[in-house]
Amino acid sequence: MAKAKAAPAASSGGKAAKKKKWSKGKVKDKAQHAVSLDKATYDRILKEVPTFKFISQSILIERLKINGSLARVAIRHLEKEKLIKRIVHHSAQLIYTRATASD
């Protein structure tokens, strides 16, 4: 009798056992960033961005919730107005800082 109860318990460790469910991984939510500038966002860019110590396209995307093309346009506009100063010019990433009074 003892052997009969032990046999099913031992066999349950084989293929008949439930397979481990692997984690599906965490999925990042798709960001809903603005694709066109409204007056409030434009004013915010002109007011806040020149005070940032480190300015790049990715910083503007993250903080202002705008898309990449708008961030590039905003950076070009601020540089033309001499509100920010270029530090590094690279094909993939442009890095700027705030313009100081001595410049």
C-alpha cells in the first residue's frame, strides 16, 4: 500500500508536472508626447530651457513631453536667438548649455 501511494508522487516530477511560467517582462508604456507646439508649450520652452544647465534633445523630450522633431526645432531656435550655447556638435547628439552673460 505504501508503494502504491509513493509511485504517483514520484512520477509527478516528470513531464506531467506543470511547466514553469517564465515572466513576460515589463512593457514600458508608449509615451504620448505632443507633436505640435501650442502657445503654452512654446512659452515654456522660451522661459525654462535657457535656465537648464545641460540641454539636449532627449532632455527636452523627457521634461517637456514633446516629440523629437519638436525638440530639435526648439534647440535650433534657441541657439539662433543666442539663448543657449553649443558645447558638443555630433551627428547623433547635440549638447548645449545655458548662455552666460559674459558670452
